[in-house]
Amino acid sequence: MAAAKTLKYVAFYFCLTLIAAVFVAPYVLAFFGAFKPASDLYSSSPWAPPRSFYTGNFSAVLFSDGFLRYLGNTALVTGALTAGQVGFGVLAAYAFARLEFPGRDGLFSVYLATLMVPNVVTIVPLYTMMRELHLTNTYWAIFLPYTLGVPYTIFLMRQYFRSLPSEVFDSARTDGASERQILTKILVPMGRPIIITATLIAFVFGWNNFLWPLIVTDSTSQQVLTVSIAALQSSFGQQWNLVLAASLVALVPLLILFALFQRQIVRSIQLSGVNR
Amino acid sequence: MRPGVGVRRLAAALPFIAPSLVGVVLFLLVPVVIVLVLSFFRWNFLTPPHWVGFANYVTMTKYDHVFHALAVTAYYVLWNIPIQTLMALGLAILLNRNLPALGFFRVLYVLPFMSTPVAMAVVWSWMFNGQSGLVNHLLLLAGVHGPDWLGSTHLALPVIAMVSNWQYAGYNMLFFLAGMQTIPPSLYEAASIDGASSVRRFFRITLPLLNATMLFVLVTDVIGSFQIFDTVYVMTQGGPASATTVINYQIYSTGFRNFDVGAASAMSLLLFGVILVITFVQFRFFRTRTTYEVS
């Protein structure tokens, strides 16, 4: 009886490990591939670990025409987008959750309704607007549309802010605290978990964004990482060692973020589903 | 409320909502109006636009490529959503128990969600490459000569769908897990006493009580699935022979490669309409089914 039970557990965990291998394998293989010289990559066993960690692919990619610049562009644009989306989002979410003003609920329904608009519907008109404003090929064009406040993040934070005990806010007001003090001294510390969540969502969105930067930049000086990887892929077609190294440069920061914040990420995904 | 109080409250709230209001109006509402207006014009971004009435919509019904793109998209959604949802549900069932180290596995299953679609599409292109790809190397070990996956009009789209399934199965698993954890254990205990098998318990208790979660997962995934772009752009560029030209790719190439702004706008609105109808149908379908209240 006990032996049968042990066997069942072993089988269960073996099964879980196999599934985990499927999810992790592409990362591991890309990692192996990026550290192999081209000749080894085309050997008969592409799944084998590199014999020595050959860094030639990375130096070739990193110091090739402007790759470091694209990495910097992505970091800059993602940073601006994240700061704006979270900062302005906190302000709006606070107003919708904790302030009373005429038209509040009507306005919030308008925000919610925009969640139905698919991203691609706004791409053509946004490009037209950016052209008219002579903003194409600028950093502004890449991050501005997603920076002033995004309904989804506002919605997420509003739900959380509403669940905070209202006595804290009321007593602060009777003590004569200004809205600004309430925001910085009470709301932000108490809303920390959801603010971290919103920050992660904004960062990942900005880092991965592809279609919009692809359209709104055509010069190379403002190009972002995703666009340059796609371009590398089409121009270096079969030089997989180089494109794999470039892809890994884009993937690793998110991996580090995931390792650091996995608990918050898992919880925040569940939060975003349950609150709908 | 005394007159003046409302104005004062509005004035107090305005600094907080102003930035987001500017953002929502300027970058979401105004663009929807502009795209509607543009769909009635013929324009190439350069020469002055001229009014063509419904011509862009009429042309859309006459040319196969729009319907082809919609059909390809629907085919992709069918390869993506059912498998992805079943994978997510299966993973949630596996992990929804009290055993050690399951949190660790949960994290590993969610990991692909955090990858950059463009970068991961490069990695998968390499693995599914016809000549030097890892998949075909593995098949060769079994004595099978693998096909040119991404060069085949039959296989390219399912491969792209599989990449999406890999990326989002674990992510969706989290919603099902969260849903399962709200089901009171007493329901299962009562069913066990009545002699219900585990399969029966799943179909009679778990699945009906996951109705709301299922609706959320399906609605958000279908909306996302209809807008697939990055993976297609990197892995196949819509090819071979337009076998993977999904609607988003068609809109992109119409608007930004052929510079036919009016047609691209009309197509965007068509996609918007399709997504609205499907979302509405999903809501109707799940509302008519019995919902259970658990206190």
C-alpha cells in the first residue's frame, strides 16, 4: 500500500517535471545556441550544451551597427512609458476610487468602454496624428500614446484602492491632511502591491511592444530592440547564432524581472482575472 | 448638494484625472473617430485625401484577400484557443492540490508568459527550421525526415498557434487555479460521500463553478488571438503563399506597405466589429448556462 502510494507520487512529479521541461526548453536551447560558434550550431546535435562558452556571437551582435543604441532606446522608451502609465494611473485611480465629483461614474464607464477597442484599430489614426504633429521618428511618438493613463491599469488600481478601509482616509481628512498628503502618505504605501503590479504590466508591455514602434519609426536612430531583432532575422536569415544571441539580449532582462518578482507576478495575474 | 459644491469637487478632482483624460480622449477616442472618417477616403499619406463614400467597404467585399485574411485568422484562433484552454485547465487540475513544491512548478509553467514575442518567435523559427532545426534533428533520430514546417502552407499556421499555446497556457492556468481555489471543499466531500467519481465531480462541480473564470479566459484570449501579429511577422511574414496572412498582418501591409490608408481603416473597423460580435456571443452563451451561487 505504502509502496504504491510512493510510486504514485514519483509518477506525478515525473509528469510535472516533463511538462516543465517543455516550457523551459526553448530558453535553455536558445541559451546553448547563442554561446556556440556557427559551425557547432549546425552539428548533428543542436540540443547539446556548448563545449566552451563562445562569446563571439554576443560581441558580433552587440558591437554591430547600433545594437547597443537600440537596447538603450528600448530602456529609455520603456522607462518613460512605465513612469507615466503608473504615475498618472495612480492619480486617476485615486480620483475614481476615493474622490466624489459629478460625472465620476459616467466618465469611468467611458474608460471601461475603451477596453473593447482593439489595439490595431488605433494604429492607422495614431500614425496619421503623429505625422501631422511631425512626431514620427521621435521617442515621444513611441511612448506617448501609452503614457498618460491606460484604462486597464487605472481599472486595476481603482479596484484595489476601493478595497482599502475608508476610515483611514476619513480620519486623515478630519485631521486636515491635504489630498496630496493623503496620496503620498496613505494611498501609495497601502497600495504598494497593486502599484508594483501595474509597474510590471507597463514595463513588460513597453519592452515587448513591436507593431507600433515598427510603424512609427523608420530611421535607425530611434529604433527599439524588438524592431531591430526582427530586422536582423530577415537580413541575417540563416545566421542563427547571431539572431539567437540578439534575442537572448531581449529575453534576459524579463527573465531577471521574473526571477525577482515571481511571487508578485503570479499574484498580480490572478488579481487581474478575479477583479473583472 | 448645494450648488457650487459640485463645481468645487470637480475642481478638486480635475488635477488627478486630467492627464489620463487627455490620454484617453487623444489616443483612444479621437483615433476611433479618425479611423471611421479615414475609411471613407482614398489616401496614401502623401497626396490630399479624397472622399470615396463607401467604396473602401465595397472593395473589401469584392476582393478575396480580406475574406482570406479573416478565414486564416479564424483558422488560427481554432488552432489556438481550444488547445490552449484545455492545456491551461489540465495544468490547473494537476497543480490544484496540497503537495510540496507545486508553487515551484507553477512558476515554471508561467515563465513563457514573460517572454518577448518577437524574440521567442526567432527562437522557435530556429527550432522549426527545415534544414538545421532542432525539431527535425529529433525526428531524424526516430528515422523520420521532418518537413519544412514554416515553408509549408499546411503546417506554418498550426506551428504559429503552437508557439502561442506554449506562451499562454501557463498564464491562463493561473486564472483556473484561482477559480478552483474559491470552490468550497465541502462540496467535494458531500459528492464523495454520495459516491461520485472524480471525473463526475469535475464535470458536475468544478467545471460549472468555473463558469465565470471560463468566460473571462475565453473572452480575453479570443480578443487577443484575433490580433496575432508579432509571431507571424517574424516567423513567416504572412507566407508561404499568404497561408499565414492573418487580418492584422493584412491591415499592416495594406496601410504601411501599400499605403492604402482608407482600405486599412475599413479593415480595422471590420476586425473591431467581428471582435465585438464574438465577445457578445460569448457573453450570451455563458449567461444562458446555469450559474451557481456559492456563499
